[in-house]
Amino acid sequence: MVSVNVSPGGVPKLPIERARVSPAGVEGDRQRFLEFHGGPERAVSIYSFDLIEALRKEGHPIGVGTTGENLTLAGLDWSLVVLGATLRIGEAEVEITAYASPCRTIAGSFIGRRMGRISEVNHRGWSRVYARVHADGAVWRDCVARLTSAESGNP
């Protein structure tokens, strides 16, 4: 894990050393628009540091937490982080429930404000994901994140 990120609402989410993850979300994090973010099926937002780096190479001004992810992971094969996949991150276990649709609040992270660059519909495999929490636990910067199953797949 590269970073644990939280905010009192909105983006960017800023890095902290550690937090507890539960079905209620990431300790210390709040969302402004609960009809689109949060809740048990979207308790945690996760993104790939490797994809952030690739987007930076394309010239996008993206950074860790600027697209609203709570957990920024590195070294995972992101093509396996699909709906139904489970991850063990630190002490927590989560299941991927949805691809996060980009919204205008993250537009500043992209050239020409084209946040659709990380839309699963437009660019398969580049989306952030939402997860439900199966097992509460602490997560921290530099903790191990590993895929424990990838039984489902992309629709």
C-alpha cells in the first residue's frame, strides 16, 4: 500500500499513516454526496498507484488522493481487480462491488478536465473501484495488499 487517504468531504483526500476500515468506511473520512459515495457497498474507494504513474506520464496532473481514493495500492495486477474480487489489505478484507464513475469534482486531475480517462466504460481497466468490507481491520502505509480471489470478472 502506498497511501491511506481521507478528507472531511471532497477531494483531494490527504494521506494519513493508518486508519481502521469497517463497513461504515475508512476512519476519519467523510463524503459530501452520500447518494453517490459511501454506504456499505461503497465503503472504501481504491485505486492503483501504477495507473496514477501511467496517467502522469500521459501528462495528467493526477496525484495520490486527487481522485478521491481512500487506499492507493501498488504492485497489483489491476486487470484482476474486478467485480467480486477480494483483497486482503493490512488487517482488513474487502470485496470489489463497483467501478467508480468519474465526476466533475476530480476533473482537475486530468488534461482538459477529461475525467472520463478513468471511466470503466470508456477505458476498461483504468477505473477506481469501490469495495464492501468483509473483515474490519487496520490499514497503514506500506502494509501488504494482496488479491485473495478473482472469481468474477468484468461484465
